[in-house]
Amino acid sequence: MVVPLLNLHVKSLGASPIVAGIVGSSYGILQLFSSTFVGCWSDVVGRQSSLLLCILLSSLGYLLLGASTNIFLFALARVPVGIFKHTLSISRALLSDLVEEKQRPLVLGHFNTASGIGFILGPVVGGYLTELDGGFYLTAFVCCSVFLLNAGLVWLFPWSETKLHNTENGWRLGKKHTLLGKSHCALPGASATPEAKKRKETLQKPWVEVVSALQDMKSLIFSEMWDIFLVRLLMAIAVMLYYSNFVLALEERFGVRPRTTGYLISYSSALGALAGFTMGPILRLYKHDSHMVLLHSSVLTCTLLLLYSMAHNMAMVVFSSTLLSFSTTVGRTCITDLQLSMGGPQASGTVIGVGQSVTAVGRIIAPLLSGVAQAVSPCGPPSLGAALALVAIFMMSLNKPHSSRDRSGNLKNE
């Protein structure tokens, strides 16, 4: 509801384009540095409490946004949202805790469909409300109310987080079965008596456990998961390059008005939301091999980006946009599943948080690359995106993930 209206509101407050750009970038920068920490924090303190706090603080940000009558208040309102608006990430981690690994991609696909519907309906509602007197402020307050409603649902619904605490030895990650975070018995000098363990757990503050977990996670990311996150970064930038100049490119290449392009974007978003329901048949066809699904969806994405960049008529553009909405949705679901398979259930929040940080890096890099490519040709950004996707495909072909289904099963049995 609010995101499409932010640029219009900050300009109405008298901000110059440079100030508006700096304020707009602050959200992405905060997300970059907070995603991993909040995800790891949810692993330590539990999903319900972390999700509830993130929702409440995000609602505070939108409440401040609804009261922002100057640039300072507008920038201040973006701070709690930028730091704590990781509700989708924590929800994905919760789903990975509650469902079997074999069913995880299917459930995540349905979850992406639900959130996709929100991205389709939200701008429509926001666009309607903003035409009323004080429309932006009304939209911000409505958004705050929706967050408060979600907080009430999180508080009232029965939860079962037994899977988060069902192992004494903590988080098993990687080939060496690295232990993270809650492994009190592995601490130097720890007593073996239950009373000593209880005292140790009482004295151990959550933020200390978060820092310890992040330190151990760092070695895993740079030793065994670097290829997964690099593939995620390359594919994210490739898709962002496609969308970066979509409106401008269609106007320059085919004379399409922005309003018509908006209809095409909404059409693609709707198909992307529906694509989540295709995960079940696709996974059954590939015998639940997420790596192979990701590889083939990336090949399709690369091919469609090339097809779009070489399109000579709108029919080809519509065709490529239609299939891209499916391939990108399937790819996002599979890359998340691979990360969770590698990280293990006890570190799902941290792994998803790192993935969100990687995507945030892509949001910073993509506009810069798009500007350079756009100076060469209107077809430059999608062509560059296809090249980056090809690099990601090459990496996936050479490096099969360390966490195959069999290996994951062995870790769980242990």
C-alpha cells in the first residue's frame, strides 16, 4: 500500500532528488545489515517472540510515517521499518521448522503466492486511498493497523516450536557438522550437571548467543555456502536488471505508454503469484531435486532475458514476461530451499537472513549496472542480466550443492 507512494510523498515534503534518493537508499542499507542479525536472533529467542516484536516495531515505523510532516520525521520513520521489517523472512524460517523437508519447497511456494497476492492488492488499495484528502497519511495509518492486526494473530494463534529446541547439541551445519549457538555442553569448562547447565543457560544472554552464532555462521558461509549465495546474488541482479528499465525501454523501443506497461507488470505479478501453486507438480516431476529445478529454471530465465532483449514486437515481450514470471518464482523458492537444506533447521533464520542481505546487495549493485548498460542501449540491462544468469548457470553446473537430500537426512538422523 505504502511503497509505491513513498517517492511522491517525500517530494511533496520539499525534498530535492538527491535527498529523496539518500532517504530511499537508507531503507535498503538498514535491511542489508539487519537481515542476518534479526534472522539469527529468531533462531536464539524463538520465532513467535521475534516475529511479534518485528511486527510491532514495523507498525511503529508506519505510525511515524503517517505523522511525518517533514523530511526528518520521514527519515526517522524508515529506521524501525528498515531494521525490523523481516516478517516474511521469519515466517519462512518458521515454516521450515514446522514442515518436513520434502514438503518445504511446496509450502514455501504457497507462501510466496500468498505474499504475492498482497503485492498485487496493496498498490490498488493504496492508490485508491491516496486520492482522498490526506490520502498518504490515511494509507500509512491503515498499514499500521494491518500490522497491529497481524501482531494480534501471532499472539493469539497456538504455536508449536518444539523443533526449534529438540536437539541438545545445537545446530549442525556443513560437512564437519559444525555446532552453533546453543551448544552449552561444548563450552570450555562447562559442568556436566543439570544444575550447572541451567545456571549457564540463565547467565547466557540472547545477544551473546546471537554474536556467537554469527561468528560460527561466518566460517560456514565463506567455506561451504559461498557458491549458493553467489548464485542467488547473480540471479537477483539479472532479474533486477530486467525490471530496472522496463517502463522506459518499452516506451523507447515500441512507443508503449507507461499506463499500458503498468498493466503488463500487474499481469506478470499475478502470474508470479499463481506460479507458487505449480511447485507441487514440478517437484514431483523432478523427484524433489531442488538443485536441478533451480538449474533448469535459471536456464529458462537466461533464455527469456535474451529473447526479451532481442524482441521486435510486443507479442514477444508479453510471451517472455509471461514465462519469466514463472521461472523467477520457481527459482526463488528453490534457492531458499537449498539454503535451508545446507544450513539445517536450527539455523534457518540465520540462513534466510543472510540470503536477504545478499539480495539487498543486489539492490545496491543493480541500479549502477543498469545505468551503465542503459547508456549503451535500451536492451543493455536485460542483455547484461542474461550474461550474469549464464555465469550462475555455469557455477551451478560445476558445483552441485553439498547438502543433497541423502546427506540432509543423515544429519537429521544424527
